[in-house]
Amino acid sequence: MKLKQKALGITFQDMKKYILIFIVTCIAQLAVGQKKVMIMEIKSEIDPRMTRYVDLALAKAKDIKADLVVIEMDTYGGVLTDAKEIVDKIMHFEKPVFVYINSDAASAGALISIACDSIYMAPGATIGAATVVDGAGQKAPDKYQSYMRSIMRATAEENKRDPKIAEGMVDEDVEIPGVKAAGKILTFSTSEALKNGYCEAKVESISEILKRANVGDATIEKFELGTSEKIISMVLNPFISGILILIIIAGIYFEMQSPGLGFAGLAALVALILYLVPYYLNGLAENWEIIAFFIGIVLIGFEIFVIPGFGIAGVSGIVLTIGSLVLIMINNDAFDFEFVHLNDILIALAAAVGGLLGGGILLFVLGANLDKTPIYSKVALTDRQNRSEGYVATSVQQALIGRIGVAQTVLRPSGKVLIDGKLYDAYTRGEFIEKNENVEVISDEGSSLRVKMPAS
């Protein structure tokens, strides 16, 4: 046996080494061959929220070192600028991106599909109809159509698809012999897309796509938003935004009644953060809109506490506050609302005005009785230290009750009054009293006087 091994030039030790190398190589090939696939969805309107979703999904795919990304698509389109951002993200992604159109890829959805490396379609699916429309659903001016045509053409050329067909999905005047007559917008069914090179195959599921791509045994991870992102998406609901506006207004008012950061001020601050941050992260809230909101709040506060009466500052503050709240919620480009649906504007306006009115109603309903509610007693000290129980924490004498003094500041409702040449802190029962008006002391509450307008 030894002689035969030597005759062949292979020793027993060599055989063990080769077997070990073979086993290690097989294990390495198995490890390398285990592909990773990320699946994400585009199943709603293309807008800033979808742009952020795609950005997060592709970042996750990069983190897990995915070998392939598959987009499951069913959308009627959306905002052109956001579609272009998504296209750029897909085309700059280092790994292949496939799209599975399981129903519709219309308008912006068609553009995003063409940007992918491979297009697969379910039976009965469609792709096309990429004409740009305005907020009212009417065909947008030709400058926008021209921009969309150029993007569709360039994207199709980059992925080796017929650019003329891509243009025909946008422009009804484009004529393509054997494919499209002039006067119609091009939309492909699955079989038509296959015939014209806008679909790799008709498939029933993503699993079939993976088998065709020879990654049927891949590790699959479906991208889902984290808890914080889900909260952000929930806050973007106009109804929730309206509630947050209500909390902000009510919280600021109640905080002004008791200076110092308390429960009301903290609630208003948290509500403000929850309102602004999601819109800012999703690209809806611009810096100038947020600044306008704070300027509006400052003007309203200036009108209430500094300038007597109600004038330009108050009106300007209300207009800026409501206007900025509405603009933050809609996908406008500065003051260009051409591609903002009228319904979106009305919903945002209803949420902003509803929140402000709701806050005002809450102030009237709870303002006088808040300290009597069970919730208030849990977050604030409600015990009274009455004089009858031996507590004395005031220098105000009982003899001042019924005395007439003069308001030294505007009482809104608190301020200063002068009685017998001495200044006292005072407040009214809710009414405003102008400076230099006569006041009558009706009671003393701790270190302050409670006053009213004297009977004429």
C-alpha cells in the first residue's frame, strides 16, 4: 500500500490535508453562498413620508449587507419631487434593486419602477400613465411634463430600456409605431410590458423572483419601521396634530396663570416637540415655517401682556400661527401650492383651526374649575392654609377689604394696585382693568388682593 501511494506521489498525510482543504472550501462556499435579501414596500402615495421610508429601508439594507433589495409596489403615484429623490437613492444603491408590481405602478410609481434593475409583474398588473397633474388633478403645464419626460427618458436609458416608451408614458403626443398611437397616454399590462422590455417576467410571488435570481435559499428580512418611526407616522395624522395643537394652546395658557415650568408647561412643550419633529424629519416643515410659528406666538403674547387692547400685533400673531401650522402640515414649495391637493389644504386648515378653537373652548370650560378636578389634584398642590386654622402668611390686613384703590398697571387679570400710597399685588375675577382705573378690594388671597371694578 505504501509502495502504491509513493508510486502515485501521494502520501497518507497528503490525502488528509487534501480532504481537510476540501471540507473547509465547501464550508466557505456555503457561508458565502448564503445570500441576504431585503424586502420593502411602496404601497401608498409617494410623498415625503415615503421618501423617508425608502431612505431608512435602504440604510437598513446597507447595514445588514443585503445582496438584493426587492420592492413590492402598488401605488398610483404622488409628488414628482419625492419620486425623483427616491429614484436617485435607488440608482445610487450599490446592490441590485428589483421591483415586484403586484397591482399598479402608475405615474411616480412607474418612474420608480423603471429606476430598478429588474421589473417583475403579477398577472393583471399595470405600469405607466405618468403624466404630471396638479393639485386639482388636471394636467400640469408643459414645463412639468418636459421635466418628467426627461427624467423618464434618462432613467430608462440608464437601465437599458426603450426611452421612447418611457416618454410615451408621460406625453400623449408621442407616437410609437406598433406600440402607441398619438393622443393616448401609454400604460402597459403585464403581457405588454413583457413584450416591450419593461418587465423581466410574469410572476405570482416574490419567492418566484428569488428563484429566478438563484437566491431561493436566501435569508430574507422584511423592512418595518421601528417604534419611534411608527409614532412619528401616527403623529402625522391631521387629527392627532389637531389634538397636539389643542394641548399646546391650553398648556401655554394654564402655565401663564402659574409662572414656572409646571405640568401645563411641560405638557405644552412635549406636545410642541411631538408636533414639529415628525413634520420636520419627513421634510414637510421648513425652517422658515417653524420660525413663523414662534414669531406668531411671541406676537400674541406681546399683545396680551404688553400692549393694551387688541390690534395689529394680535391679528398678525394669529395669522402667522395658524398659517404656519397649516403650511407645516402640507407639502408646499414655499408659497407654491400647484401640486398640493385642495383636500390636503382643507384638512390641514381644519386641524389647525380645530385645535386652536378646541384649546379656547377648553380654557373656558376648565379654566375656572380645573383646580376642582381629580386629575389636577394629582399633579398640583391643592391644600389650603386658611387663616381660621391659624395660618398667617400675608401682610395684607383685613381692614383693606372694601377699600378703593387705583390700578397702577393693567390687570390682565393680575397686576399692581395702589391703596393709601402703598403698592399691592392684585388680580381680578377674570375681567381686564386698565391702568389708572379705580378698583375695589373684595378679599385677600394669601399675599395678593382680589379686586373688582367698583359699582358706579
